[in-house]
Amino acid sequence: MEKTYNPEQIEAKYRALWEDKNLFSSDANSTSENAYSIMLPPPNVTGSLHMGHAFQHTIMDVLTRYHRGKGDQTLWQPGTDHAGIATQMVVERQLAAQDITRHDVGREKFIEKIWDWKEQSGGTITSQMRRLGSSVDWEKERFTMDEGLSAAVNKVFVQLHEEGLIYRGKRLVNWDPVLQSAISDLEVVAQEENGFMHHVKYPFVDGDGFMEIATTRPETILADGALAVDPSDERYKDVVGKWVHVPMTNRTIPIITDEYVDMAFGTGCVKITPAHDFNDWEVGKRHKMEVINLLTPDAKMNANAPKEYQGLDRFVARKQIIKDLDNAGLLVKIEPHKLTPPRGDRSGAILEPYLTDQWFVKIAPLAKPAIDAVKNGDIRFIPENWNKTYFNWMDNIQDWCISRQIWWGHRIPAWYDEQGNIFVANSEAEAQAQAGEGVKLTQDNDVLDTWFSSALWPFSTLGWPEKTPDLSRFYPTDVLVTGFDIIFFWVARMIMFGLKFAGDVPFKDIYITGLIRDGQGQKMSKSKGNVLDPIDLIDGITLEDLLEKRTQGMMQPKMAKKIKKQTQQEFADGIPAFGTDALRFTFAALASFGRDIKFDLKRVEGYRNFCNKLWNASRFVLMKLEGESINPKADLSTADQWILSRLQNTKKNVEKHLTDYRLDLMSQELYEFVWHDYCDWYLELSKPLLQDEATKAGTQATLIKVLNEITTLLHPIIPFITEEIFEQCNTITGKDNTSLMTQSYPQVDETLVSTESEAEIIWLQTFILGIRKIRGEMNIPPSKPLSCFVQNFNESDELHLNNNANILSALAKMQEINKLAPSDEAPESAMALVGEMKILIPLAGLIDKDQEIARLSKEIEKLDKQKMQFEGKLNNEKFVSGAPEAIVNVERERLASTLNAIADLNAQLDKISSL
């Protein structure tokens, strides 16, 4: 076994082995009574995996490897999503860099370019997944636009249309003028921004006077259909039914009443513009109002606007209209006003309510069974509190606009004849048969919302609508691991479509993970320059390369400078190579039920240290056992019985935590057992036991048995290092196993649980730690042999003293242990307690009291100076308010650490002074 743990070398070796031997295949364990399946939430082919992907992939891989080890026939289904709008935008930006648009190359050539991009991006994603050790069944990899999945999409569309659940209608939709496409309500981002409220006069047609309204969008005045007041508003009872002039037009509109109006908003009189506001659309329908659309698809004023505004961008038109209103004496005032304009989550553009023909799913009939599935327990959310979020949305669900005016995606399976008749079919040939021979047909140009096809993912990937063996074996799947941000986009729609078309829920559990944030709790984003690439944490990256990566393509020099400064402060030496296992262990340890998860590189460093510790412990065991004949039936010492008993308890807890999806607790359990019980204690206890012929054979058998089971327990979390240790262990045990992946997950053996041995080792640990504490406090070298007295002991203490004399000699460096009767007077001593028993170490000749007091006083004086420096900084308001929060927190931690050290040294000084 190599002296130093080298993750890069080991990872490459086992990635090749696993795939060469096809060890991820779902065909393994096909005779098992149990099947276990997870569907990978398909990453978008828009680039590469980010930290959130790596986090969730680790969770899914832990669950998959665990169930594979339990003997289940296991499928982790991989694949990628075509991500319609997002992917099209990537390729359009690439063309824009060459001053080309998609319209310049045409639909067919443009789609070819996207397929080229898909191969490149999809290749990046699968490469990253391999680097992360994701044990997906690569032979079953799918893409949402594969031929089979596309056929499933068409079938679902046609069936829903036949049942009247898909319809085409002219309605207001969220329109993105950059994408020039409708988008769903879920793709709308609304954040508060600074804006203005414009107060405008509408002169009466008959007589003098005017009505005053307040609007944030004065350009839509040109399409008003009415003014409205509340029916109970006494201020306006005499003007209801009158007509007013629409400013800057030659149109007149009535004043109506409608309960939609809020008397407290503005003047209590509102303009109703049916084509440009969702609420106004409903009011307009109630009052049979004229609908006037002012905008072109790219948000310019169209021919319905007065000539002087036609062709102007909506915001340019707004400025001109405000100016014209003012010149006409119709502008009362403009006031600052907070507003929340709807923006597209992809383009960032302000959206417009836009009247177009679109395809919709009548969603309420599909939603009811999906609500019931969660209510009756067929599906459970983990944590359970996400039920409320789910129900809140599902109970208020609106029809789903599924058509998009883009080119990349599943083209809507609908054809039109020259008279506008619609023929919905699985293929053009089928549509032609419906229309009749010789009828000229044109396919709908729109494509389906990406989420329509991904709603079919759990069953379309398994071969539906065919009744394939995989579909019957692996559907419903066991768990969906995903983020809270796509509960509505994806999770709810999978439940609705799974129940409707596959006849069952798509998964039994929905494990909602938290969101990975940076060390300061900020969301990771390219614009903030705080993104971490999981591969950079595995391989390491220099500061220069990290700076370039974080500021690449950043147009604002000021922001780039700020990001560079923050990065230099946080990663002064770049990021070292941690290896995949350390990163995976970190993700598993962070997998709590919290909504937000702070990612700290110190955690990764800590788990890299854990990997090193495991590696060094394994080298120790293998060196001690090399050339030895292992006897698994040898008699066991108390220490052997103890570690085997602790191991059973660990296995119990690990399985419970896995069942509860508490990978954080599972990781902590294994960390504590391996680091403290096995490495810190048992390996040390084994050294004197290996020197004694009476205990040697049992200790040898226990060392290798526990190490083998440790590697198997840890394998789901850290698969690479455990594979290498397992292979090395085979050289001792003489076994010839292909891979740790083919081994059974360790079972709890109740016959090895020993409360007596655990009690005795706790006694022994307490004794040794007491001696070590005294050595530390009194500055006594660890190697210096000590004599001690014990007092107030019982029969059990005497038995433990006799049984562990050689271990106490080796580990605590005890030269002599003398028993004092209760009446005996003890010399001046330092004392430690083991239960009721006192351990007394005479200090005469061990320390020079005056010299030790001088040393401690000097150390306290040095720390007092440091304390004053830290306090000075933290009392400086300029530093606290001006420095980055992370730097201020470091100073606070340093101060706290210094204060603790001073307190400890003062306690020692008091103790020695009193001797």
C-alpha cells in the first residue's frame, strides 16, 4: 500500500474498473425479490454541473450504492433534459457573437447547431458525473428528445386533447419580448424595484371636468376599454355611466363599476386595459369590453397605437406619452412608487401580458388525484413541512400554458389545413388521414414547454407506453431527490402525469434538499462571482485560474474588481486538490433537513484529513498483518469484543439514519466510529495486544474484520478510497473479489454486542484520559513514566486494573499503580476521577513549582497582548463596518479562542500555585 493517499490515481483506476466490469448495471441482482430505483433529475444541456447538482448526485449515489449492497436490483436512471428556452438562448448568444440570428440560418440549421451543442454539453455533464463517482446505469442513459421519449410526449398530448384536457385558446399569457415566447407563471420572477406612479386626467365627453387615475404604465392608456370605480364608492356615484376621452387618442370609453376596484388605491378610479393586464382581462370579459393589443411580439407599439407612437419600443413610447400628456395639460403629477414588474427568469426582461393563441392543459382534473396521493400517504414529502407548500399551490392551480414560440423542443403534434381546421395526431401521416387525401397541412410552429416532456420522465425513460420489463420492475420509483425550487415546475406535474398515464404515483418519497450557499450564506451565482465548480474542489485550482474563471465575460469592471478582491481574501492560495471522496463526504455531512446549507472549504479539508486518517490506519493494519495467518475463530480480548460491539451499534444507527434520509447523521456516526473508536483507541489498544501471544491472534482477526466492514459501510459515501483499501485487504484475507461494489452491506450481529466489554473500555479510556489531562496541565512529557496511587476503588475497579495493567503501562506510561486504603494519607498530588475512584499522581520531583508558575505567567502575558490587539480591531467601527463580514468573523473567532486559552492557563496557574 502506497505511503501517501493519492486520490487522483485511485479515482482513475476505479472509474475504469467499474465501467469495464459494468458494475452499475441494473441487470445485476435481477433475481432479487426487491427492486430499488431512482430517477436522476435530468440536468439541462446548457453547460455543466454546479454544486447543487454535485450535492444531490452524492445523496442519490449513497442511496443507490447502499441498496445495491443490500442485494436489491437497483436502477439509478441517468439522462439529460433538452431545456428548451435555456438551451436555445445559449446557442442564440453564440450566434449573436458572430452577428447572426437564428432567423438568418433558418429553423432546420439552427436546430442542427443546438444538437451539436447538446453533444458537447451533454458530454461535459456525463464526464463530471463520472468524476463524482455517480454509479448510474449508463446503458440506460436517456435524453428528453430521444425518439422513444418523443413518441411518449406525442401520445400524452394526443390523449389529453381527445379527452378535452388540452385545448387551444386566445388568452393573455406572460410574454417574454426577448424570447418572443409565452412562458408559464412559474417562470416569472417578481422583485421590488423603484418606479413611478403617474396621475392622469381623462376629460368628460359631456361638460367640464375630468376623472383622475393613477397608473404605473402610462403607455397602455392607448388601449383602455373603460374606467372603473367600486360600486359602493360614494365619491363617484354621480359619474358612473358617463363617458370620458382616452388621452392622446380619438376614442371615448365609459365609466363602469366593478368590485375588483380597490377604493384605497390611487384615486379610487382605475383604468381597465383588457389586453395588457391579467386582472383587467377578467374585468373586460365581465363587461364585454373591446380588447386592443398595442404591442408587437418584440414589445414595440403596433398599428393599433396612434401613428406618432407606432414602431417605438414600449419604454421609449412611455417617455414620449408622458411628455405629450404633460404638454396637453393631462398629466397631474408623477410620484416615486415601489413596484414589482414581472421578469422572465431566463432573459431577465420585463414581461408583458400578451393576447395570443396558445395551447393549454386543463389542469384541475389532473390536480385532484395528485393532491389525494399526498394526503393519503401514497407519496410523502421529506421533510414533511413541504406538504403545505405543495397543497397551497395545487389547491389554487391555474390552467397550464404549454406552448412556446421557440424552435428547440418537442414540436406540437398539431397540423392545420388552409381553412384553419386543427388535426392533432401522433404523426403527420395520421393527421393527413384525419384531414383526407390531398388536403394541404402545415404543422404548428410552436414547441411544448420543457416541463411537459420532463413530467413524463419517470415512466417514459422506462419504455412507456410499451409495457416493458423495466417499467413493471422499477415503476413506481422509490425516491425523488430534488430541490424545493422545482416542486411546482416538475414534481407536481410528474405526480399528475404519472397517476394519469402510468396508473400509479411516480415515486413514494420526495426528499427535498436544501440549497447550497457559499460560506457567508449567499446564494451561489455567476453574477456574484461566488460560484464553486465541484471539479475544481476535486482537482484543485490556482488563484489566478479561479480569478479568471469567476470574472470571465463580466462586462462591468467595477463588479469584476470587487469579485477579484473577495476571491483573493477567501482563497489567497487558490484551492488545493481535495479529491472526490473528501468532497462527497462533505456533501453527505451537509445533507440535513435545513433549507439553506453553508458550504465551507474547511469542512472539505476536514474530510480530506479523515480520508488520510483512514488510509494511514489501513496501512498500519496491513503492515501488522502482512505474512500472518489469520484465524477468524481465535479468542477475543476485551478490546476486541469492545470494538466489535461498537461496530454493531454503528451499523444499527447507520441503517436507521439512511432509512430516515439523514445522511448527515449517518456520516457523523461513521466519522466518530472510524476516527475515535477504531483509529484513536482500538489501533492503539491493539499494539500491546499484538505483542502478547495470548491476545495476538484475536486482535489480528478483529483488526482486519473491522477494517473490511468499515470500508463496506463507508463505500456509499467515499467509494474510491474504500475500493483501494478493500483490494489491499484481499491480499491479507486471500479473497479474490472483483470489487467492493459486489459485497453485501454488513448486517448487525447481535451476538457480538457486549455491554460488559463496552463498560470496561469506557473505564480504561477514562483512566488514560485522566492521566493525559494531568500530563498536559502540569507540562509533564508524554513519554515520562509515572507512578500513581488509586483510592476509593471497588471490586470492579480492581478487576479492571488487573486486566489492563499492560495496556495502562503502554498507553498511559504507568510505571507503578499503588492502592491506598481509605484511611491512608495521600501525598500532594494531581487528581483525576474514574467514577468514584481517585487517581493520584504525586507531584514531588515531577515539576519545579516556581519554574512552572513563571512559564504559565509568561504565556498568559503574551496572550493578554494578543487579546488587546483583537479587541482594538473589533472596537474600531471603521474596521467592523468596512471589512468583509468573513474577515470580521475571523477576528471574532481569534478573540474568543484567545480568551479561552487565557482562562485555561489561569486555571492551571491556580492549581499549581495551590500545591
